Amino acid sequence: MTHTPVWRLVLRMAVPSILGMLVTATYNVVDAMFIGRLSTEATAGIGISFAYMTFIQAIGFFFGHGSGNYISHQLGARNYDKAVRMASVGFACPMLIGSIAAVVALLLLHPLVVLLGATPTVVPYAADYLRYIVIATPFMMTTFTLNNQLRLQGNAHIGTIGIASGAILNIALDPLLIFVLDMGVAGASAATAISQCVSWSLLLWGTHRRDSVGINIRQIRPSLFLLREIARCGLPSLCRQVLLCLGAVCLNYTAVKYAAPGHEDSTLAAFSVVTRAMMFAFSVVLGLCQGFQPVCGFNYGARRFDRVRQSFLFTISVATAFLIVIATLGYLWAPTVVSWFRSEDSVLIDIGARTLRWQCVAFPLVGLATATNMLFQNLGYTLRASLLSSARSGLMLIPMLFILPHFFGLAGVEASQAAADLATFIAALPQAIWISRKLNK
């Protein structure tokens, strides 16, 4: 970690993370494609569920990144006992919170989907899709936590095996449950819940390998210090995901408000499709930046600040180059990409293609902001990291969703994410320059 060339380390750590993120993104895309064969309302229904899924990720990432960064620093300082206790506490907390959330959400399922922005015709599909997801909430939350703990220890390959195995199972179960057993939208939800529980089991097993920091039930002793350390490094992820959740809800309401009369469901479905498509491309950047994190954390703990800076600049360069290529292809093939999800609805394709092209215009700017956020998070700059991580998905997006549609109608909704990406880049650039110079000194 402190002697191998940083570009080789980042790529070595990033490849498993990228594969895991891609496989996860693939099953989300496949879910949407299978459900798209049912109806436009069903496609809109899974879009409504995105907000609840981001809530699950918010808690899982909060404890995963918060405990994982602390574990990484303690391993770099050779404090193994402290790492084990943090891993155990970080595992137990999302299990408890997820169990409480599952009970509450099940009791209030229909009011919940209405609150998330579902139209009356979409409510049954959104409720059917969310039901099994809600039941699996504690396992899904903890899956995100365990994966990040393993990744930040430098064992991303173990996390990838767990996540990928569940995702492959999900892809196999989708057609069986949706079409063969005729469960419809609920079949896709059940497939996701089953696969996430399998991933949880594999990841928990992975923590007990000789080269991993294991979960010890006797070490589940939360303290104010440990919870404060989790919050210090996990708060940026929590802010990002919570605002992503709020942004998704605002997008649902705004899309319905400015949709042409009679096309509300097609408009909701179009934004759902574009969100899934862009998540697939962004997963590569996120995986690359996650590969950078253990290199950053370990070298920071070892006080090799020159290597932290080198790995940071390398990550930005690779991410930006990749995004330029993907954005160009996405812009050129936008109608084709959207039609893969629901070819029978011309309104959905038209709105989706315009939205996708807007996002592709600003997509190459995302890499710098993402890498800078990850660096601040690893170095413990909690406020800076929280503000930056929250910008793209909330602090910039939510105001754009209120301002642009007021002047441009539905076209303003379609351009909102691109405008948020541009604003986030403008905010991130001086921060990236500042931290790079500080590390150089």
C-alpha cells in the first residue's frame, strides 16, 4: 500500500469495486427492462420505489463508510483490536435501524408510496414492488455496510463476490418470478429481496476470512466515541443519500405537475428509465473512486501524503476520460437506449431521450466532484465532504427542480440534473485545487 505505484494500486482496488457496482447496476437495469414489458404504470412504479431504496442505501453507506474509514486508519496504524470493535458496532446498528424501518414501512405501505409521488394509477404497482423490499430492509442496509467495510480494508474482491452473486441470482429469478409464476411487479421485488439476503450471507461469511476484520458479537458495545467517529466519516454519505432521496421525490412531483394532461404516468416512467440508465454509467465512476479510497485511507494513516495526492489526481483523470466517452455515446444513441426499457410508449421515449441527452452534456463534469468528495470524506473533512456530496443530488438539484420548470415547463425538469451537475462542478473545482495544494505541501 505504501510502495506499489499508486496508479496500479487504485486500478487493482477499483476493478473489483467496478465489477460489483456494474453487476448491481445491471440487475437494476434488467429489473426495469423486464417490468417495462408489463406496462408503463409498472415502469413508473419502480421509479417511485427509488426514493425508498436510496433511504436504505443512506443508512447502509453511513455506517459502512463511517466505520470502514475508521477501520482503514486503524489498520494503517496497526491497531487491530480497535478495528474489530468498530466493525462489530458498525454491523449491528443498521440491522437494528433497518428492522424498525421495515415494521413502520409495512404498516404504512400505501400512504408511503403516495408520499413518494405515485399517481393513483401507479400506486398499486409501486406498493407491490416495495412490499418485499421493505421486508428485506435490515439485510439490505447491512449488506451496504459490510461491503464498504470490506472494501475500505482493501478486500474489495470479497465484497464483489458477495454483491455479484446476489445480483446474478436476481437476474436469474426475475423472469421466473415475474412471468413463469405470474407474480408481476411483486416478482421483481421478491427476486431483489431474496438476492440481497444471499449477498448479506456471503458478505458476513467474508468478514470471517483470515485476511478480514471479523464481526464479533461480544464486541458490539457502542460508545459515544465510536458513534462520533462513524458520524465524522459517514455523514457525507448520509447527506448525499438523504438528499438523493428527497431529490427523487421532488422529481416525481415536478414531473407529474408539468406533464402533459393524460401522460403523467409516461412522464414518471421516462425519468425512472433515465435514472436507471445513468446509474449504470455512474457505477463505473463510483467503483473507481471506491478503489481510490483504501489507497487514500491507508497512505494517509501512514502519513504518505504525496501518494494520497498522486492517487487523487490519477482518479480524476481516468474518471473524466471515461465519462467523456460514455456521454458521447449516450447522446448519440439516447432514443435507442430509452426504447430498450419500454418500446411501446412513444411519449416515454421522446421525454426520456431529451432528458438523457441533457444529462450526457454535463456528465463529464461528475468525475472531479465525486473524487474530491471521496478524498474529503477519507481525510475527515466532514463539513466540506458533506456539502460536496450533497450538492449534485440535493443542494443543487432540488432548487433547479423548482426554478427551471417555472420558466421552461417540462423542458426545465428534463434539464435540471444537467444544471445541477454543472453547478456542482463549479463548487468542487476550487475545493479540489485547494486540497491538492495542501497535500503537496
